Amino acid sequence: MKVLKFGGTSVGSAQRMKEVAELITDKSKKIVVLSAMSGTTNSLVEIANYLYKKNHDGANELINQLEQKYKQEIDLLYSSDEFKQKGLELVKSHFEYIKSFTIDMFTVFEEKTILAQGELLSTAMFDYYLQEQGEDSVLLPALDYMRIDKNNEPDNIYIRENLNKILEQHEGKNIFITQGYICRNAFGEIDNLQRGGSDYSASIIGTASQAEEIQIWTDIDGMHNNDPRYVENTKSISELSFDEAAELAYFGAKILHPTSVLPAKLANIPVRLLNTMEPNAAGTLISSKQRKERMAAVAAKDGITAIKIKSGRMLLAYGFLRKVFEIFESYKTPIDMISTSEVGVSVTIDDNRHLEEIVDDLKKYGTVDVDTDQVIVCVVGDLVAENKGYAHAILDAMKEVPIRMISYGGSNYNVSLLINAKDKKKALNLLSDKLFN
């Protein structure tokens, strides 16, 4: 059994769905996890925003536009009148359901139900197409087995028991189609695994079904050693360890969602990153294998804010850092980087929703300075201190770029540098030239 996940771009049109079908219709057993068609979730979020504001006319206008787009794809996807009609009835039922939410009382629960329609549509459309092509596929409703607990974490026992129960009911079948992203919560309500959650779904499903491999299919041929949007001639990395992949995903590599690595790592299931547009490309294999003494890749995380707390009382004062961290904890705001001295501490965050309140509380303990529009540049590989002076090579490459903070030693696989956003492209190119070329 393999688990194959295809993102929104991979199923973003009728033609793309046909190409995905060609990739999966061999005789091997697989669970295919699909995202919503590209652009759909953003449109549904916008519709929900209109409904929150009780602008039902605005919501209905967007609903009609999105419905028309789906009708056009239905006409392109199916060749027979029978399945064109089935597809149109499918689209009509989902959009009538969405329109039923143009009501005065609209809450987050209704929004999550609306957002789920994208994945429910894409998987049903794809399953119909496979049926039209004579494939014996099974539509596997994620809402029947995917559940999060009261802490919004996957309920792994429930998922494993219910998923395998459903699979056993279809013994002999080889192709199962299911939704990424969506789930039920502990109260049985429709919920989701947050944005990017289809990768997470695939990893959870792979673990629950004891898959031999999890494949993440996107529009790029694996993880690259730098960001191809800013650096020319980047190269695909053939192999990464779970730890390296997790660092790169967290610090900006968009091809893989940060949460998706951990379930596969714990179950020791390899993850392969592949390109839907170039299916013969080798891609990147992520596994427990660790390649020693190398710098593997560079990534950058945008939207970072640096906060410096300076206090003479910090000198030799135990409990100071605990008080600082408790403030961030109280506002559920995680910290990315930290640097300390005898008289101060600097931290970075990527969530500014409670920045004003956090700064106000921190002023109880010292002077607070805030720098916005920062970027964390992360170099990933086997970078332990005793190996070949990698830290020196990284800093030497960055000698032309002002560095606000440095984090080294928190893990064996990561050196992080905080810089101003305006220096991001220059930094990525300098690191690429000095470290890889």
C-alpha cells in the first residue's frame, strides 16, 4: 500500500485531473489524497468573509462565479453524456448547499463546513472520471475516519481503527480516493487540519494504514537546495533525512507542509516528493537515513518580527527567562529563534496577532525594542560543531549582509540567521554561490 497526495495545482483543472489519473492507474494498491482544485479554498474563504459580514448578495455573486467555473471543468473532464450529467448534478448539489448558509447566524463552524466543500468536490469529480475510464475505484470519505481530539491533534487510535475497518470492507480494491485537509473534531463537527493540511492528512493516513511509502506530488521536482524563485540554477536534492526535511519545511520550503514530517518519521515511513508535471523526475526521498558532514539546502521564512527585551535585572537573575516565555505562552505565540546575553534576550515570532499585548506585558521586565519585516535564513545539513567549520563558511558567505541574530547549536541540522527582508535575495544568492557552487 502506498499513499499518494496531489495538491491543488495537480488537480487544478480537468486536464490536470486526467494526467493524475494516468499516474495512479497501475495495479498497485494505493490511497490517493486530493486537495481542492487550486483557487477553490481561497474563493470559499472569501465567500465566508461575506457571510460573516451578512452581505448575502456579495456571497451569492461569488458562489455563482465559482459554480460556473466548476461547470466548465465538468464539460472538459467527462466525455460521455452520462458522466457530464452526473458531474453537473454533483456541482449543483454542493453549491446549493453552500447557498443555504446565506443566513443571519454565521459562525466558524459554518465556515469550516463551507471550506470542506472544495475537497469533497474534487474527490467526487475525480472518482467519477475514474469510473468513466473503467477503473474500479472507491471514494473514501475522510469525514468517516479522520478526527482530531480536543487539543486539535489527530486522534490516531480512532483514525487507525476506522480507516482500516473501511479498507477491509473493500478487500480486493486497489484505488481509494480520499480528501486531504478536512476532518471532524472531538464533537463530531466538520473541522480541518489548517491550511496545508493535505500533506498532513497523507502522512497521518500513511501511518494509520502502515503504508510502505508516502508520496507528495506537487508542481516542482522535489526539494531544492535553495529557493528557485530568487536563485537561478537550483538543484533538486536526491535524499534528505526526516530532521533535515522538517527544518526546511518549517523555515520556508513551500513544497512540504511542516507538520507532515513527524507522523512519517515516528512510523519510519519514507516520504517521496515528486513532480506531477515531470513524473519521471527522481524527486526527493525523505527517510531516516542521515548523510554525514554536508550542507544540504537553504530556505527562508518571511514575515518575522524580532523582539529584544533589555533589563539590568536579568544579570544573574534566575526565573527571568521563564517570565518572558510565559508571556508568549499566554498569547499562544510560538518563538522561532532566541539569543541571550547578560543584560537582554532577543526572540523572533511569525505571528503578530497579539504583538501589541505581548510588548505591553514585556515592558514590566525591561526596555522593549521591536523590528518588523525580518526574514530567517536557514542553512540545513549535518552541521554539528566539530565538522569542518561549516559555521565559519556560512558566516563568511554572509559577510556582506547585516545579521540581526544567529541561532546555532539548537539542533545538529540547522544554522539560522535573522536579516532584514530587503537583504533576502542577496543573502540567498550569496549562500548558494559560496556553499553549493
